[in-house]
Amino acid sequence: MNKTFSLVSGATLGAGLMYLLDPDRGRRRRALVRGKGIRWSRKTREFAGSTSRDVRNRAIGMGAAVKSWIQSEPPVTDRILCERVRAKVGQFSRHPSAIDVHVTDSAVTLSGPVLADEVEGICHAVSGIRGVTHIFNRLEPHESSEGVPALQGPTEPKLGPRIALMQSHWSPTVRMAAALMGTAALLYGLSQRTVGAATLAASGLGLLVRSATNQEFARLLNFRVGTVWEI
């Protein structure tokens, strides 16, 4: 095993040296490798900086959330509460513009046409908003959008906000976490000799590629030569 590894390592090193020290094209190749190294070094520093800022901002946000739970929150104005409700409705409705939101003394009134399968999710989500004291459900449920102009458009159901790993664009913190998980899965999978371990290694490699490119897997399947990876 050690002899095979030494032979493969030596052959790889020799091929690399021949590639870089070629009398005709060696200088251009070395310059190209040097340029690539400088570019990736800069990209790595930028990624590290954006990751540290993202982690710091998330930590501040978590601290503020914990503080808000411990300390009593000052009363929320009806205008701010209305904006929160509209944002939440947009996460659970395919046609949020069709829903009217009115807030009076922290009581929320929802009205307008809506698809029947969205009513429960919308009301449950709005009831969980801090500051909402009561909900008046005046929504007009429809089994389908046929014949209702305000309900034309998207047909796929909305199930609420997507978790970080399901989003098309990962934040620097999520990319870093995915890279760490992918590396751990890849190394462990390669250290074992089972079908399950091979599957785990393949999944780890997929996570590494996904975190490095910040591209959805569907787009990675159509990845073309010359595409610039997003860092």
C-alpha cells in the first residue's frame, strides 16, 4: 500500500514538474499558475472577511432576539405591526397582493380572496407575530384560481420561509458550515470501505462543490467550462 502510494505520488509530482518546467511553454504555465494563486488568495481573503462579518451580524441578531425575549418589548405601533403582517403573509401566500391587511390597536383584520389551502397557514403564521393580540379572519377562500382575477399567477404552494440550506443563494456563514460538514463527511467516507461510507463521501463532495460555487445543484449539473465560481 505504501509503495503504491509512493509510486503514485512520485508520478504525480514528476508530471507536475514536467508541466511547469517545459522548455517551450513552461514560463507561460508558471505565470498562469502564479496568477491563479494570487487571484484565489485574494478571493479567499474576501470570503473570510465576508464570513466574519456575517457571523458577527448573526451573533448580534441572536443576542438582540434573546434580549427581546428576556426583557419586555415596548408596544409596537399599528403601522409597524401591519408591515410585519404583510411580510409574513408574503411567505405563506402565492398572491399576497390580493390580501388586505388592517391593524387597529394590535388587532389584525385579514380580508380578500385567497386559495383555500393557504388560509390555515396564513392565520397560524400571523398569530405567531409578536404584538398581535387578535385576528379577524375575513378571507374569502377559493378552491381554485379559476374566475378570480386577483388569484392568477403562481400555482405551486408556499410552505413558508425556506431553511438556509434550501435557499438558492447561501450566506457566507452557511457556506462555511456546509464546507466543514462536507469535508468531515468526505474524509470519514473515504476512511471506510462500505457502500454507505461511499455514499456519505459523495454527499460530502457535493456539499464542498455547492459551498465553493454557491450555485444550486440543478445549475451545477449544467455547469460549463469557463463559468466563474462565485466567492
